[in-house]
Amino acid sequence: MLCALFEMKTLCCSSAPSTLIGHVHGSSFSNSALALPFLKTSSFSKASTKLRVGVTKASVAVEQQTQQTKVALIRIGTRGSPLALAQAYETRDKLMASHSELAEEGAIQIVIIKTTGDKILSQPLADIGGKGLFTKEIDEALLNSEVDIAVHSMKDVPTYLPDGTILPCNLEREDVRDAFISLSATSLADLPSGSVVGTASLRRKSQILHRYPSLNVQENFRGNVQTRLRKLNEGVVQATLLALAGLKRLNMTENVTSTLSIDDMLPAVAQGAIGIACRSNDDKMAEYIASLNHEETRLAVVCERAFLTTLDGSCRTPIAGYACRNEDGNCLFRGLVASPDGTRVLETSRVGPYAVEDMIEMGKDAGKELLSRAGPGFFSS
């Protein structure tokens, strides 16, 4: 049975701009509220089973302030999805653990901001167009001093940063692999011909169709993790792929049927990495968030984003890239571009020193190679 009850305590602020939809203070909310046991597959059977569907509910308790609260030292801007909030609270917890003054009640406030990508759910991301669909409004709030830092999924961050902002911190990366979830099959290879796989990612679509052209990929399979699992349970699709990192952060790995290897599904650039931005003239915030930086992750993300920048990638372009430290301590980078229909997939790799300049050059060089091999018109095929 599927069930979802997401209770979120918020403190409302009537003077907030229209894109700011809520404030959550320090200790009024915990990550445990994000652990949604949504779709259990531990009793998996290959026989098609119709599960009883629970209605997704969102219970929002609004607390009115009866006394003046201490002014927050840090206001964290984030999207309002359960996963985005889990990442914001991970950031909050690390800040509290690293700086005693931030551990005090009310020192950190979380501000929920609705982005363009959250507002437009009826179209594929590729059709909406533009970059920064899940970051633009948060960046604007940061520049307008409505928040002090911004927490992003790095795979959503455009290859350029808005003037006046910096991103000096990446938290330690989670598992970069994709998870396969189905009620009727153990893997993509196990799905019957004509089965519908739901995804909002052209990267996943192209790699699925390249290996399994008999499958039918529904491209506009959008919504947060809970919404996609509900659609799967309702039979809208027979399977879906989700980032394993997000499922881990939501404590929802019990829903995973199997995990795809890097060889079977190369991840998105910066998948599994969290980025924290601040204003470029705010030395105090830069100091706070720099203390949380995981340098190995940051360098891997820099390498992958150099590759993406060279390809000038967007939501319309199936691109994958992954940099990691190999057993020799060097950087191993793998990159991929594909035609949207999956008929052509081009891959390359590089090995070099795990140092920022070398890794940037590896990413750029890999991008130039694939651009040359792809030729004009490749991405419109």
C-alpha cells in the first residue's frame, strides 16, 4: 500500500515576496519528517500486482508567533520539495555542528522559495526552455538579500552563476548512480517489449532507448519523488528511474528494485552533489559555508561542469558526465553525449592528476572531442 503524509511546520511571514512561500525556523522541523515510506518492493513479485493506493496528503500546520523571535543569523533559501528540504536541513545541521553560535535556537531560518520548474509541471523541462529553471528565483532572493545562502542540487545549477554570487562549497557527494523502480520487473532488461518507463530526463531516455529500443519512454514524467512513485503505483508507467542520492537523503531506499551501474547509466553532471551559494560581497557567509566544503567533491563537480560548459548543454541535450578518484588517486572522467532518440551515443574518457587545473582541462578536452565527433545537427536528430 502506498501512503504519504508529509507534515511540515512553517512560520508564515506576510511581508515575504510572492516567490517566498514560507519560513521554517531552527528546531521546528526535522529530517525525520522527510522519511516517507512510500513504495515498498521488499516483497517483490514478478506477477503484476495492483496495490491499494493511498491518497497523497500534505498537512501543513501554521504556527503563529506569540512573541518576538531572535533575528536569524543565517537565512537559507531552498525549494520546498521534500528532497530540497532534506538538503537544506543537512546544510543547517552541518552549520550548527561547525559553529557554536549557529547552534542556538532561531539562529538559522529556512526560507522556502517556489521556482519556475516547480510552477510549470505540465510540460517537459526541455519544452519550457531556458536555464536555471530550479534556481533562478532562489538566486534572485539571494541577490535581493531576502536570504543569506542558497542550497541547490548542483545538477540544477546552470554553468554560469549570476553576477554578484559565488558558490564556494559542495557538500560531500552522495551515491551518483540511478535507481530502477518497478512493481513488475527486476531491471530494465526484464521489462517486456512496449513497457512504459517514466522519466523527465533526456539523459536517461536516450541511454535507455540506446540499450532497449523496444521500450516506450514517457518523457514528461515530472513531479517530486513522492509524486512519481504514486504515478508508478497507479500504473501510469511500468517503471521509472530516480537518482539514488535523493532516495538516500529521503530515507526511501526501500523503494529501490535495483541499482544501475555507471556502465549501464552514466549519471548527470554533478548528480548527487549539493552546492551552497552566497553573495560575492558577503565575507561572513562565504566563511561559514566554505567551512563545510568537501574538496574532492568540489573538484569532481568542477571537472564535470567544464565538460558541460564546453558542450553548452541544456535540458534539450542528453549529456552525462562523471569524475571520480580512481584506485591510483588520479581523476577518471567519463563523458557522454547522445541523440535524443538514443540511436547514437558517443562516449569518451580521460585520466589525469586530481588537481583543479588538470581536471578543468580534462573536462574541456573531453567536451571538445565529443563536439567534433558529433558534428553539426547531431542533437536535433
